[in-house]
Amino acid sequence: MASNNPEHLVFMKIALEEAKKCIPVPTAFCVGCVVVVPVRLTTGVEEKMILSTGYSRELEGNTHAEANALAKARDRSPAELEKFFPEGIPSGNVEELLKGADVYTTLEPCSVRTSGLPACADALVDAQIRRCYIGVAEPDDFVECEGAEKLNRSGVEVVWLKGLERECLDTARGGSLIR
């Protein structure tokens, strides 16, 4: 599925800002990710709120943007989670939030890691996210990526955002370090 909905472009632009925080290296992409969850306010209105963000190599251990965003979501304290649960925090709180989450990632989630670490597509499937918005397909600079296919096969809705593909790819390649 493809989309150019302005609301989705706002979240993708935030993901791009995350990707731009990444220090470019010639052997990996610079990727940004935003995890967005629907929150039903006490007024009954549903609002989308950012649960977490991440970018490549942000956390120790050769980490990818999606893995970092998920780790940071899971590290939130009960006090930080209160705004996501206006009517009280249920048990399993973060995992329940992730089940209804939309993930915005500037580059297709990896389906294989040359480092042997878990693939981001697998991490998103394991978190049971609802939908993944992707800025651009991963080029085969390093590996042949099948992240979108893996997500689709596992029941995660994949949406290709239109309008920021060039910026997502240029940012992923760190300007011009990777070609």
C-alpha cells in the first residue's frame, strides 16, 4: 500500500531528523525511526502520540534505528507511561502499546544482519506492531533486503510513504559516504 497523507509525512520527517543524528559510516546506513501509538484521552478523543524514537548506532552494540526505538519504548518508566494511559496503566503496559503502534522508518527494516544480530523486521513482528510506514526501500548496497515482505507475511501492514524517498535515501547513505 502507498500513502502520501500529510499526517504520516509529519511523523516521517521526525524520523528523518532522527536519522540525521546518526554519524555516517561507510559500512552502514543512517536510519531514523519513530514509534507512534493511539491514545484515547479521557475526553474520548483519540490522539496519536510518539512513544519513542531511535536512530542507527544510537545505543551501544551496532544497533539499528528500529531496535533502538523499541528498546527505548520498553525502558520508559511508569511515570513516563502515564500520559499514554489516561485511565490507568494496565499490566504489560508497553507491550500493549506496541501492539497498537505504527512505526515510521526512513529505510525498509532489515531482514538480515551481517553482524549476526537480530533483524529489525523480526523485532517489529515480535513486538506485534500494527503498521510500518517506510520512507524508501533498502538498496542492496550491503544485503538483499526482504524486510517489507517479512512484515507483510507476518501480518504487519506495510505502507510505502510517497514524497520523501530521495531525502530518505540520501540521508541513509550519509550524504555521499555510501554509493
